[in-house]
Amino acid sequence: MKKLLLLLVLMFSVALGGCGQRNEIDKAKAKEIALEHAGLKEADVNFVKVEREKDDGRSIYEVEFYSKDFKEYDYDIDAETGEIISYDSDAENYKPGNDVKANADTTEITPERAKEIALAKVPGASEADIREFETDYDDGMKIYEGKIIYDNTEYEFEIDAATGDIRKWESESVYD
């Protein structure tokens, strides 16, 4: 009986040893990861939210902040590994004419140049990886928008036709 009891205690101890808490990152580390990826310092941004959530059964941190030039950054970061699951950045409060002088000679970038700009953000991708591309208008401004699928990641973008600036950039795994 003692051997059976000892065996049960040993099995129970081994089972509990495998059920310990995982090492997970905290909110401060999630902020640090997002800031490092964006190439910004905490003093240069305003955080809107850093919240722990569940997404498809996975613990994540949703991190959102604005830079001083009103660019919004959104990140989903795996709470266990610190891996960036997805991110995007958008120019917020953007108004036509903010970056060009009134009555200036404005020439638009070509669709080919817009594709080059987008592809430059995805090392290794080629024009064959652009799955969607079209000209559109947003708040009266001409933009090029499209989608690149490369290396199991889907990238969606909007590029200002007047300036060549990337107005929107999102990426996520094709498996999400």
C-alpha cells in the first residue's frame, strides 16, 4: 500500500510540475516590443491602449499609440513569446494639402512607382506577389491601394498618389 501511495504522490507531483505558469511578457515588455519595431521612443508617443486579450484562444496584448506626427500604430503581440502577430500604421487626421504648398506644381507618382514603394517594405517580394492593386479616392485624395502576399504573410497598403507616402500598412499571417 505504501508503494502505491508513494507512486501516486510521485505521479501527482510530476503532473503538477508540468502545469506551472508559463513565462509571459508583461504590459511594459509589450510596449517596448512595439516601440522598438516602430523605431520610436516612449517619450515620442502617446499610448492609447495596452490591453491583454484572447484572440483565437491565444493570449495577446493589443498595443495602440500615436506618434507626434499623428501617425497611429496598432500591434497585436503574443503574450507568451513576445512575437508580433500583426501590426499596422495609418496617417491619422491627414488633410489634403498638409504636405504640399498651395498652388505648387504637384505631379503624381505612377502606379509602377507605388508598387515599388510597397514592395520595398517586403524584402524578397516581387511584382508577381502583388495580388490586388487599384487606384481609388479617399477623402478626395487619389491613392493606390493593394495587397501583397509573400512568405505566408498578407500585406495591405494605401499609398498617397501625390506624395508617395504610405498612408496605411497592415500585415498578418495568411493563416489567421
